[in-house]
Amino acid sequence: MKQTKSTEMLVGMFIAAGLAALFVLAMKVSNLSTLSTGESYQLIARFENIGGLKVRSPVTVGGVLVGRVSAIDYDNERFQAVVTLDIEEKYNRFPEDTSASIFTSGLLGEQYVGLEPGGLEEVLTDGSQIELTQSAIIIEKLVSKFLFDRAAEGGTE
């Protein structure tokens, strides 16, 4: 009887460890584990195409996490995606000519916004708009362009 009870305890601990591991994995995947509770300010960036960018996607500068995407909307007048970035207050010295690009982490990883500071002395403030943006690269478009360009070259010879 004692053998069965200790086996049940080991199985229970194993299941609890597995559930804890699943919880940690879910937190990593959903980006909820790195939400900042500190003060932040918002910047606005407009893109022609945001690809698979999502709310809570990281905003980085030089590989350092400085904020998160807080909202994504569409401008019916300019036909562009409007992305609101929440930047931590301690990173409040971005020059006005800072550019924003959408990158993919790895070949099939999550998309994120990368900021590249410019050289002006004036800085972006809460509600400022980033004027220089680079949309996401859509792999399907690159592949189809490559295939159709190759087909066109082959057909003219």
C-alpha cells in the first residue's frame, strides 16, 4: 500500500511540474510575462503593410526591448496601418528623425518593431509621429516576385 501511495505522489508532482512548464510556455508565447508596469509614453507610426504584427509585439532599439505595440488601427483616409507604440519613460531621448521598421525574429518567428535613432537634437514626445517607416517584408510576395521574374527571363530566351 505504501508503494502505491508514493507512486501516486510522484505522479502528482510530475503532473504539477508539467502544468507549471505549460504555464511558463504560455506566458512566453503570449508576451504577458514581460509587460512593464512603469510609466510610458506613446509614439505613432504608419505603415503600408504590417504583416503579422500584433498588439503586445516587442519594440526594440539595437536589440534592447524598449516598449510594446499597444494598438493597431487602419486609417481610411491614407489607407495605412496606424501602429501605436508604448515606450518606457526611461527611453525618452529618441531624435525626431528616428525610423521604425517591422522585422521578423528568425525565419518564421514573431514580428516586432525596430527603431533606429536619427541624428537630430529635437526628441520625440508623447503622441509624436514617426515619419520614417519601413513596412514588413512579406515572404510570399518575395517568392512570387522571384518566381515570376525567373519565368519572364526564361520565356524571353
